[in-house]
Amino acid sequence: GKRKKIGSAFLKFKKGSEFLGMVIAKLNETYNGKKWDQIGPVLLTRVYKKLEDSQKELVTVLPTSAFFPIHYQNVSQWCFHETKTKVVAKRMKDLKRDSWVIHLNSKMTATDSELMQ
């Protein structure tokens, strides 16, 4: 199946976070400036997977839908075609409930007050 990674776009840590300390230590140990794919989500996921179950309870990983309710490969077909705007409007109730952020950025959504209700 598809391998999932922990996203690195939205992060929040308490001062002295043991998990963040482990991530920084792993980055320091393995960093190679020529391998950009070894930092960010790959690094976070690698460190998280090595945690003991009791340590994983200290880290909250939200579902993808919390920040990306529409997969980036589907944005064009969902949001930028006039016929699809009504489909998005119908899903907006679920999007508002399940997502922390909804960024509607197109000519179609900029003037469609029905989407924002």
C-alpha cells in the first residue's frame, strides 16, 4: 500500500519536548545537504515509528483531512471548474467540521457566497 508520512507543515511542541529533541538529534546525526528528501516528513516519520507505544501517546498526529481535505492532485477538478463548485458547496459542511483550515483560492470561490455559509 501507499506509505504515509507525518506532514511537517503544521507543528506545535511544548518547551522541552522529548520528541522534538529526538528529531533534532536524528537530524544532526544523519543530515546530508545533498539529500533533501531525508528531512521534513521523512525525518518526523522515521523518529515517530521508533518510539515506544508509551512515547507515541505524547505525540498527536492529526489525519490528513484536518489540513488537506481535498488531495492536491484533485484540487483542479474540484475547485476550478464551474460545474464542480456546487459539489464543493455540498461538501463544505463536512470540510468545515473535519478540517482546521480551508483555503479557497480561485476566481470561482472568491465570489461564491454559497460556499462560505
